[in-house]
Amino acid sequence: MGARRTYFGTGEPYSGRFLLYSAAGWDTGGLSTPVLLVHGANDNADRAWANPGESGTCGAASCPSTGLAQYLAGTGHRVFAIGFAHKHGDNLLQAQTIGDAIALIRARLGVPQVDVVAWSKGEVAARAYVSSVRPSWGRAYAGDVRRLVTLGGPNGGLDYAYAHGWDFDLATWPACGGTANAPSPHLYMTCYGTYTAQPCLGVLPTGGYDCYPGQRQMLARWDGTYGVDTTAQDWWTTYYGGQGFYTSGQGIQAAIDAGSLIAPLQRAGVPASVRTYLLAGGSADIPGVLNENRGPSDGIVFTASALDTTGIATVGGTRLLTGLNHLELAWSPDAASQVNSWLG
């Protein structure tokens, strides 16, 4: 982390800044269209694409020492990866930095287009760029993406934090001993007998805080399809809003109304010129993680969401790898081989 702070110049860099990584062979690879890898939430390009076991959270008992970046470079691709300053940042802002990164790659290599491989939350930002879903000041899509490959992307959204709120809170709420860098569906929670407030953990902007805008933008309701975890404490008020026995929050619909991007992205659509491929995992078995168990999933994202093609004009292919969980999708040899095949 010290090196990354040096690169950004500060321990709290502006969210509009990004790092552009390059894999060995970026200037010698034989394939004409370079590849940009886009990582997910609470991650960085090193761990996601080059060293999956860097932080001990690769999704398996034994972690490899190399990842998708080295795999694709070894097959002749010229590989780059973007690193975001804010690990849960605004996907509209990150979409703009993806556009900037693509422009840099094109200028450096003299190519007209780039292939984009986006994993998890990175899919939302990548899709926002190619769909021209942007802030009023943002750049429109420049026609510079040839193929888009999504790995466990929440194309149909997710409601994970709200459906499993109590257990999720115990992992995130500092007053209760939580340490995970993730948002909470609650604004108040009783921890060790004390009713506490933690506005910065909220999914909605609250009290001048908006620490997890990118998480809010991925929300969609799945209660009509898979229900809600009714075994969890305060499950009703967690999902639908209100005062529970130990917690209080606004509920998922208020968060969706405050800025989810799922419906806007589906309405805007991925241009027909961008051939899009969707890869999903089917193993809800991520060690050390509260796994999504209400329906078929990769442990975080429902299979139906990862393979949702709504608004995608040209679907080049979809595939479900039943033995892989959400983290393994980014480095497993089976996933890497499929991505390589789709990129051509």
C-alpha cells in the first residue's frame, strides 16, 4: 500500500484519479486489440489480476501466484489494468476514468479500439461508459470498445446487503467489532447494549456523508424472485425500511430511488457495435464470506443477474461455470481460457 500511496501522492487520493497498469508484453504482444482489465469493489488491480492471493482472499484454500493479466499476456494480448482511487466509488466517475484510460492506451499504441474485461462492480462502470450513461459534464462513449466481457457482473443488480443485513452488519459495524470495508443497510444499530449511529456506513447519503456511492448504484430488488432471509434479526425493517428491535434504516427501495444505475443502464443499452460476453459462476462457497444462498449465485451475485442480457444489443456469448465462485471468476484457468476464447 505504501507504493500505491506514493503513486497517488496521498493516502486519500481524489476519486477521479486512477492508475494505469501494464503487463509484460504490452508493447510486444502479437494481437492487435489491447485489453483493459477493470477490477471490482474493495480491490485493486494487483490483487484482482496479477496476484490473486495478495491479501489471502482469492476465494479458494490455495491461491495462485499469477492471474488473468499474465494469462492473457502469455497468449499474445497486450494487457493493461485500471486501478481506482476509491474502492467503492461512484461508477459514473469511474466510467469516465475508464474512458480516459482507453484514450491513453489508444494514443500509446496507435489503435482504434480496446477490449474491456470487467469484473464485479467494474462491470457497472464499464457498461456506463459504453452506454454513455454519464454526469452532465462527462464524455460520451467514443466508439473505442470492440468487445466487452463481464465476469460476475451485476447486470441485473443485487440486494445482498439488505437481504442479509444483520449478519452483514456484524462484519462491517465498527462498534460491534466489524472490520470489513463495506456499507451497511442500517443507520443505527445496538452494539453491546448501546444504540449507536454510523452515518458514513450508510448506503444512502446521510448527515453529509456519502462513502459508498458505487454500492448504491448496483442495487436492484430480488425479493420478488428469491425472497428475503427471514432468519435474520430485523429482516423486515432492514429490507423494507423502518425501526426494528436492534436496528433502523431506510430500506432498499429508498436507496434504489437515490441513485441505482441498473435500470438506467438497461434502458440506455449497450451499443450493437460492442459485442458483449457474460460469464457467471455457480458456486456459492467463498471461504470466510457470508454467501448469497437464496438462489443460484456465485456467493455474491445471483447467476440470473450475472447472465442478464437486458439492454445488450449484441450478445456474443454467455457461459455459466458452475464450479467457480465470485472471486475465482477473475483468475481460475477455466475462466481465463473462456475470456481468451471470447477475445479471440
